[in-house]
Amino acid sequence: MNSFRELTVWQQSMILVEEVYTITKQFPNDETFGLTSQMRRATVSIPSNIAEGYVRKNTKEYIHFLYIALGSLGELDTQIEIADRLKYFQTQKELTSRITEIRQMLYGLIQALKRKIQ
């Protein structure tokens, strides 16, 4: 692979970013600097950390950045639950399925990279 852009997990994370930005446009204006901002930062962090780890060209560092991406994914998952409970939107199955899929891909990539350094 020549670029992080070829990684399915990065591509799916970018789609997630678009979805979160679309959803948060519907949130109340008083959430602009609250939940909207936090969700957008968390979702942008996911593909950003995948990319940053990839370009480091050091497997241990790469794994570290993938764990950061996983942390941001967990953050986003919680924030989506909060937005759902506040009735800002109804959790879409497609969105939660994408989060689950990305989480599984990240764990799979981490495990493959760990095998590589053993």
C-alpha cells in the first residue's frame, strides 16, 4: 500500500466524518460550542490519527495512533448516545453499524501490526 487513502478503515472513517457533520447541522444552535463541536472533533480525529500513524513508518507508533483513533471512536459513540437521549436525532442504524465496522477494522489492523513486530 502506498498511501493511507487506500486503507478501507480510513475511507470508512472519512464517510463517518461526513455523516456526523450532516447530523450535527440539525442540532440546536446552543449546542454549536458543546456537543456539536465535540462530536465533530472526535470524528475528525479518527481518520486523522489513522493517517498520522501510517505516515510515521514505525509500526509501534502506528499502533499507538490507531489506539488513539479507537479512543476517539469510543468518544464519538458516547456522544451519539447523548445526542440520541437528548432527542437531537434518532440514532441511525447505518451510523452505529459504521462505527462498529470501523472499530472492528481498527482492532484487526492493530492485531495484524502486532503480529508483524513479534
